[in-house]
Amino acid sequence: MSPDTRTPGSVRSAAEVNERIRALWLRAGGTLSAQERSEYELLVVEWAEAVRGQIIEAA
């Protein structure tokens, strides 16, 4: 498992996840391999959950 993938129960801020997404794209040089695409998809889901959590928390 890649160190950039989410471990169950981990909680990262949307900003932290966004930085990981940006770093992934930089490492990949703008073209994702199948493994990187899978990692990217997991990160995007985690980012969306973090944003939702921040919105709920703010309300």
C-alpha cells in the first residue's frame, strides 16, 4: 500500500489532502499511471469527505 493512501480512521484536513493531490500530480508529471489514478481517486474521495466535514462543523 502506498504511504499516500488513506488508512482507516485517519482524519486529514481538506488542505492536507489537497497538498497530497498536488504532490501526486507533480510526481506523475501530469500523466497518471493506473496505480497513481487509483491513489488519486482515493484522495479525491477523502478530500470531498474532509470538505463536507468542515461544512458540517461550521454549521
